[in-house]
Amino acid sequence: MTEAAVAPNCLAGVRILDLSQFEAGPTSTEVLAQLGAEVVKVENPKGGEPGRILGTGPKPGADAYYFMIYNANKKSVTVNLKSPRGLALVKDMAKQADVFVENMAPGTIEKLGLGWDELHALNPRLIYAQVKGFGEGSPYEHNLSFDMIAQAAGGNMAITGEVGRKPIRPGPTLGDTGTGMLMAISILAALYQRTTTGTGRRLQVAMQDAQLNYIRGAFINHARTGEPQERGRAGFGPPVPPNDIFPCKPGGPNDWAYVFNSHNNPEHWRRLARIIGRPELADDPEYLERDKRIAHSDEVNAMVEAWTRQHTKHEVMRIIGAAGVPCGAVMDTSDLLAEPTFEARGIIQTQQHPSGELRMPTFPVRFDGKPPKIAPSPLLGEHTTEVFGSWLGMSERDVKGLKDDGVI
Amino acid sequence: MTEAAVAPNCLAGVRILDLSQFEAGPTSTEVLAQLGAEVVKVENPKGGEPGRILGTGPKPGADAYYFMIYNANKKSVTVNLKSPRGLALVKDMAKQADVFVENMAPGTIEKLGLGWDELHALNPRLIYAQVKGFGEGSPYEHNLSFDMIAQAAGGNMAITGEVGRKPIRPGPTLGDTGTGMLMAISILAALYQRTTTGTGRRLQVAMQDAQLNYIRGAFINHARTGEPQERGRAGFGPPVPPNDIFPCKPGGPNDWAYVFNSHNNPEHWRRLARIIGRPELADDPEYLERDKRIAHSDEVNAMVEAWTRQHTKHEVMRIIGAAGVPCGAVMDTSDLLAEPTFEARGIIQTQQHPSGELRMPTFPVRFDGKPPKIAPSPLLGEHTTEVFGSWLGMSERDVKGLKDDGVI
């Protein structure tokens, strides 16, 4: 049997000193770990980063699924940042690192003496990356943030929801992972630049600012109309039907399928009309021409719905999609976990953790045909001896001494 | 006056041959252009890529805002891909390029003779990147996709919406831009690797697969409960109030603010109770202890709402946020465009295009304090002579000849 996933090894030899926690910071370093970097989490000896106990895990007292999913493929060392010797140790590691990442509350890292000025002076090659809730210079610069705060203040919620109803928080964690992906891009660009300049850069992203990158469609609509995009209306003009989700058999909460006719391709309608048993409308200009079809929106949507209600969402997607009409079943995690090709293609893998298993998505880009292979998230301090040995040349005895002294 | 934005120049000298269109492909190359790569769009001489006319632009007949926002900082050349000489020209460009990007319908690029095998043989250093709707090996491999199809089939819609109501498409274009960001990460990782290996890689991402990266929170919940996450319930357990949006003065469609008390920090409640005029509850264990406060959810939410209704969302965010309680106004594009620090910080810039202006967000990561500066999107074929000169050594006369022959 051929493995469905590989170690892409793009970042072999890159050392990342990771003081980040929860999701926005850890997702930026997790993808780098999956692409081959050595990512070392620096954690509090007393319990580690707070994400370790956010919700439950495979068994009582074990690391939470939350931690497992956002920290795969990383290493962990413990350091007591309240001890001057512990701080000195982090500085020694920063001298050996290529990248430093943190997302503590505003001002915290500087108070620890681990700010850009200090670490850049110690290691001019170091790429120094910070994730905060709000940007430097923003009126909210000192405020705390979490995913939902970024999704509210970054514009996502205002454009998500049903027509005429209240704003909705998008389910995907764009405030966190969406921000983390932009930081990963920036770290990689700085690493590439460093191959010629030899110098690191200071990178900063704010969760609020990051959201603007994902709602540029709303800025397009604003430019067109001079007003914010109305909730439930995403297109650039009146919607050409069908362009919505339709209820499917047997009527459960996620038994819906999206059916879309691009307004640039009249073939979509021709094909769909035949599928839904209305071939006489396929070439009828009243329905074929998009501007005329808009006037028949209610009727067209009712026709499509009459057909989708007779099929499951998977049938709807299979039949309509195969005919060359854009269609997507509203899949939930049960559907995704049950679709065998995700596993066969390596997109969903099982993390084999000492505490138990976790079926989870990997970074979903394939390198020469295969996506990155998931390795388990680290136990707290699992790699302390190994990393202090390889990064700092310490013996096992040195490490034991630091542990006995409460430094690590 | 100091410029609020800079050219980060991380990718100076990197040549990207961009055959992508619409949003998922173009966003992956736009960020690389903003980070300093030379991105050359190859477009049909008759009208260019279809995104140029998607919706309206600054004036009739000009490029659409849609095109302007997703193609800033790029160059454009025209090539007729139906002409054998045109195809040969693209192959000549591929020999000079570092990265090739395309997101045509499944099979199209291979039929053109510009597949991985051909281009890799011509230029083993070339990084070859493809964005498709569904993954190779998926039952939907040959299906078309658009943002809403990816958001349905990739799991986003199932977890977005109000409790007990139908699935909602998130407003942010995660199906497109979300996918583009993951491809940008992968291209950069492959570029970095190539500095030591000298060899390019084949990169493939599917829009459906990409969504799984952004809904890992739902996979955590699935692992915990064995079932899909219920719409409108994102946390890892019963929600500790307040953890929702609350209506604000004067009651317009986006006059809401998110107020959140982390279940790990009792200080949030203490601070909030004082702000909303209920200091006597700040230390009352019935309200202070999170598990007890859950039993008072309706009462707590009503208290918060009674206070938020007396203030605008901006006042709510300012007052509650300044007190150290996570809070975010539901900002729409009017709010974001009106907040002066976005412009001062360079996060929102004005694209100065020959056809008119467009206020838009840039890639929101700051490099040494400043985000990338936006340059206009290219006019169709604006850089044909320049690029064919610098990449292929052609004279202006050569280029004119190709134009006269209908090759470009």
C-alpha cells in the first residue's frame, strides 16, 4: 500500500521558536511544521499553553482535541518564563532560531524582555512574527481579541446571515486560522528573502485587519453601490436563479444542496432544465436569457426545489454536478468523514497520539501528488532534552539540573 | 509625510507566469505580487480574463472593481492560446519563469499542452501550481466549482447560521480567497526549498479540500461528541454568557456588538458587571462562577442587552473593550472605510487606476512596520512589450509582428 501523505520537507533545517498559544498563532506555525520546519513550542512547565485544556480530548486528563488539531507535527519544551534563567534560555534559543512567533496579549512579550529590539539585536537573521487582536495605531490597539471579536470587528459578520435578519458569525474560524494563514505566508516570504539578504524582518498582523483580506467581495460591492453589502446578497447585481441552497431528502438539518447557474454561461440553465424535467424551458428565451430568468426567480426556484426534494443531497450533487452545472451538497463533518476518498487522498488523516486518535484534516495542498503527513502534537515538554541538546549543546545532566532548579 | 505602506520586496526577482482567472487563482498570485514578485498575467487578446467584466467598475467599459481588487500589483500580456505560436510563446515564458499558476476547468491546461509533464520537462526549476474545485481522486474530480459550491461541499455552510434554521453561506469568500492563501503558502515553501534543491514541485489544491483547513473547530466538536457541530453553537461545551451579539443604538441592520466572557477568565465577568451597572453581581458566586452563570444565561443576556441598547456599537466596543473585556462592534464596510486609522496604518489604500480609484484593503501584514503598497491592476496587455522584451529578449518590432499576426 502506498502512503497517501508525505513529508514535503520544503523547510528542512528551519528552526522556529514558537511562543504562541490557542489558534491564531499556532496555526501559522503548524503549517510550517507540516511543510518540514522544526517548530519548538516553549511552554509553561505548569500545564503548558492554555489550549492544552480547552475542551476535552481522547481521555480524561489528556491534551484536548483542540490542542492536538492545532499543534500537530510540533515539538515541545518547557521553560519557566518567570525565572531569569528561563528567560536567558529563551534568548539563547532565539540566537539559534530562524523564526520567532508569539501572540500574547498586547505588551506582554516586550515586558518579558523578548521584544523585537532585544531579539533582533541578539540575532539579526531572526524573523520576528507577532499576531495581535488589533493593529498598532488602531483605537483598539490594547484590546483583547478572540475569533468572534475579529469576525465581528473585521467585517465578516455584517455580511453573513439571512436577508433581513441579524448578523451571523461564520462557522469557519477565520479570525484565528484565517489570520494564521496570512502570517505563514509572510514568514515564508521573509525566509525566502533572507536567503539573499541574510537579515530577518519584523512581521505583525492584527486579527481584525486580517479579516479585510477575506471580505474583499464586500468592498467590491461597496465601491459599486456606495453602501455596505446587504446580508444574504453576495453577487454583483440581482441574483440569476438558481443561486441558493435547496432542501433535499430526507429533510434533516443539513440536507440541502447549493445549485448555481453562472450568469456568464447559458449552458448551465440548458443542462439544468433537462435534469429537473423541464426540457421545454431549456431553450425558451424567457428562461434561457439571464435577465429574463430573473423575472421568473420564484418560479425557477420552485421548480428546482420540487426536484431536489425528491433526492438526497448526495444524489443532487452527483446528478447535477455530472451534467456540468455547479452544485454542492451542504456537507457536514459526518459527510466529510464518511467520504472515503478524503482518506484515500490523504486530506483527512488519523493523528496517532499517545492518548488516543483524532481524525482530522491536514494542510490540504498536495506536493508532487500528496499532502503533508500528520505527526502527533507533542506532550508537554516531550522534546526538552532533545531540543536543548541539539539547539544549545546541553547534556542530559545540564537539562536535569535546570529542571531541578525550576528553570524548565 | 511618511508613506504608510512600502514595497516589502521579499520576492524580488521571482517571475510568476499567471494563467489564473476569477478569484481563487488570482488571489494566490496577488499576494506574491504585493510581496515583490513579478507576476505576469497571460490573457486572451479578446477581452482578457473573464474577471475583467465581472460587475461594474469605475466607469462604463473599464475593468471591473472585481478585477482591480484581485489583480493589483500585477502585469498583463496578451497571448492567443488558440494559436500554435501563442502556445509556443507561453512555453518560452515558462522556461524563464519560477512559478506557473493556473485554475482552469479540469483537464483544460493539459489539453493545451501546458500540463505539468510538459512544463517540468522544459524547466525543471519551475514550480507548477494548480487550483481546482475538487481533488484528483474525488468523486467530483471533474465537476465545476465556484466559491459557494466550495463553501457548501467543504463544510462551511453546515456550521454557519442561526440555531434551528437553514445553513448560511459565510460572507467572506473562503472558497476562493481562502484557497488562494493556502496555495500562496505552498508556492513560497516550494520557492524556499528550491534555493537548496534547485528543483520545482507540483502543487495542487482543491477548493473543497481547502475549506477543511478553516473548519477544524467543527472537527474538534465532532471528535468530542461523535456528531456534527450544531449550527449557531461554536464553543466546546455549553456557552458561558455573554457570548453573542447584542443590539445597539440606533437599531440599524448592523448595529450590533459581540460581547464575550472567556470561560477561563473570571475577571471578564467582574469587569463587565460593573460596566453594565450591576456591580453587586461582580463577586456573587452565582454569577461569577462560569458553571453557575450558565444557569442564568437568559437573565445575564438580558442585562447586557439592556445596557447595549442605550449605546451605539462603537461606544459599546470602546467602553467594554477598554475595560479588558473582549468586545467587537459588528463593523460593515462603511464602518471600516470610515475608521481613519486603517488608512493611516496603510491597511486600506486607494488603488490609483487609470479608469478611476478604488479604496481597498491591502495584504494586511506589516513588514518592519508597514504593509505592502498597492499598485494598480494592469490594463489588458499593458506590459506585453516590456515583458516579452525582458523575459524573451524580443524587440518592439518582434512584438509588433506577433500582434499583426494575431499571435498575441
